[in-house]
Amino acid sequence: MSIWEYANPVKFMKTTDKILPWTVGVAAITLIVGLVWGYFFVPAAENFGGSVKVIYVHVPAAMMAINIWVMMVVTSLIWLIRRHHVSALAAKAAAPIGAVMTLIALITGAVWGQPMWGTWWEWDPRLTSFLILFLFYLGYIALWAAVENPDTAADLTGVLSLVGGVFAVLSRYAANFWNQGLHQGATLSMDSEQHIADVYWFPLLLCMAGFIFFFLALVLIRTRTEVRARRLGAIQQRERMA
Amino acid sequence: MIALLMRDLRLAVRAGGGFGLGLAFFLIVVTLVPFGVGPEGKILARIAPGILWVGALLACLLSLDRIFALDYEDGSLDLLVTAPVPLEGVVSIKALAHWITTGLPLVVAAPVFGILLHLPQGAHVWMVISLLLGTPALSVLGTFGAALTVGLKRGGLLLSLLVLPFYVPTLIFGAELVRRGAEGMNTETPLLMLAGITAATVALVPFASAAAIRVNLR
């Protein structure tokens, strides 16, 4: 009994079939409770007014945007090393979600920046590096779409995600050097001085959990679709041969 | 490997291999920018480092798809993969040939184009240094993009989408180096960072490119 058993597509489908409804349920509950709490039961903050509420979408989306790429790197590595197809398909399934999360973070950031900074867009390191991350996601998705042979595509995108990850981090620090930021520093660092007040922290925590489960549910659904599409393709091919 | 280098150089120079093409493209970019932003010398001098760097980057991009595509079509890439020379070495040599035919002419021509754009006097040296240090990284990263798209029929646009984000750090430090040089500020940090990026990419990226080629030829 090892973790790699779940890389077996049959086992994967069977397990996720059981897990999926729970994931969707938890995601729905945490997201609804977190967002309703954050939007209607939290006092308006000093200096920020009502605009503080954008944090409940912006921060979780930004967090997911980065972590989804990390997840893609890990699953790509598993594919490259151990050749488990489900792993490659999971990376493929996660990429569009990551791109959308990046876009959400950028757009909510712009909506927040307009009243607060007086500008929709500023070439701030964080904003810039997210734009670059978005480009990396686009390139990754485009490469999957362009290569016909699925195994070749999985290999190439796997290598791309590894190298791209390094360069995304590098761009982040290069951009840091290039322009001093307008964006505030880390709000959620664990040292108590910088940390935001508990009133805002608890609903935010719930929203972050909600986004994680939401992503998990989406990625499972999409991976299952990919597995089924793979099976369908195999069946069609067999019929053509017969 | 030297034979391979000479072969690639000869192919690039002869038979419309696009040797001067990158340079001509660079010139066009430099000519077009004043039309776009107006002929005032002050504005041009301010944006000159950025324009020259972006122009160099695009000129480099223009010729990337030739690195492997032609060899892939006529089958010589298969021979190179099965040759006793390690594929990583082949990739490095190809990157070197690409740099000599596109990067080096840009480095040489940059001061002339700098005059066209009213680049401040003191910045010319930094322009040449930054391009000399930065363009090898562009070529090597280009081989990675070219290797990923070598099997595709219409890889050109995809290649740009894949490669350009990789150029961001090089561009940032390269342009920053010239800007600081022009204003007489301390140039040590961007200089070292640019050199570091180039050294790291030259050392490591050929492995990724070679892996991508092996996958594509499987």
C-alpha cells in the first residue's frame, strides 16, 4: 500500500468519485460563510472604508495563483520521473484555473487600486510579476493545445513548468529591483506586529480555505474529464483498428 | 563541435540565412520609435536604453525559429542527436552560432543606433557592455523555446509567447544597467545580476533544451 496506488486511473476515479461531493460541499459552505461574513458582518476599516472587502477575493485568489503553479511543478515532476498519466493530466487541468485565479487577482487589485491609489494600474513589482505569471500560464496552456501527441505534450509542458517556475520567481525579484512598489507589504506575516486585526482575519481565513477546496473540486472534476477523454480516445482508436 | 559551429555559421551567412535580417529589423525599430514619440532629443534620450534593449530582444526573437527548425526538416537534427557529441553540447554550439550571427552584430551596431536615439555620451559604453553580457542569455533561452516548438508546424507565434516571459529578467537588468550608466549612478548591482543571469542560463538551460529536443524526436 503506497501513495502511488492512487496514480492508477481506475483507483483514482473510484476514490475521487467518493471524495468529490465532499470537496464541493466544503468549498461551497466555507466560501459562502466566509464571503457573507466578510461582506456584511465586518466593520469598515479605518483608512480603507468599504473597499477593505475586496481582500476576501483578492488575497485568496493571489495565493492560489502562485500555489497552483507550484502544484503544477510538483505534478509535472511526478510525471517526468514516474510517468503517472493522472499526474500529467492534473497539471493540465490545473493550468486554466491558475490563469483565471491570476486574472481575478489582477482585476480585483485594479478595482481596489482605483479608489485607494488613484490608478487602475501601476508598474509595481507585485502587479508586474503577476502579469508575467499570467503570461507564463498562457504559454503553458498554449503549448498543451499545440502539441498533438499527448505524451509529448505532457513532457514538454512539464519541462516548461519547471523552467518557467524558476524564471517566474526570478522575474519577481528582478521587478522588485526595477521599481519600488506601491503595493503594501505582507499583511499576513505570522509575526504579530504586522498582522491584520482578528475581525478581518477570521473571515479571510475561511475564504482562503474556501478557495483551496474550490480549486481542489475544480481540479478533480477537470482531471476526471481528462481521464475520461483519454479513455474515449483509446476506445475510438480501438474501434478504428478493428 | 567546431565543425558544427562553422557549418551553422556558414549556413547563416549564405543562402539568405537571415544574417543581416536581425540587424535590419533592429534599425527599423530604432527608426520607427521617433515617428511614434516625436523627434525631441530629451524624450528620446530618456527612453533610448529601453528602446535599444527591446529592439535587440525582438531582433533576437525574429531568428529563433531557425535554430532547430531547418535541421529538423531536413533530418540533420536526428543525426546530431545520435552523434557521439552530447546533445547539450550541440545545443550550446547552436546557441553560440545564433549569438554570433544575431547578438554580436547588435552589440557592434548599438553605439551607432544609440547616436540616432540621442543616447547620452557616457551611456554608450554601458550599452555595449550590457548587450555583450545580456544577449548570450537571450540566445540560450531562445534555444529552449525553439526546442519546445521544433516539432510544430506553426510554432512561430507560440515561440514568442513562450520565450518572451523568459526574457524579462535579462531585459530589466540590461536596461537598468544602461539607465544607471547614463545617469552616472552606481552600476555594480545590475551589472553583476546581468552577468549572473547569463552565466546561469548558459550553464543550465542547454540541459532543458536538450531534454525538450529528445522528447520531440522520440
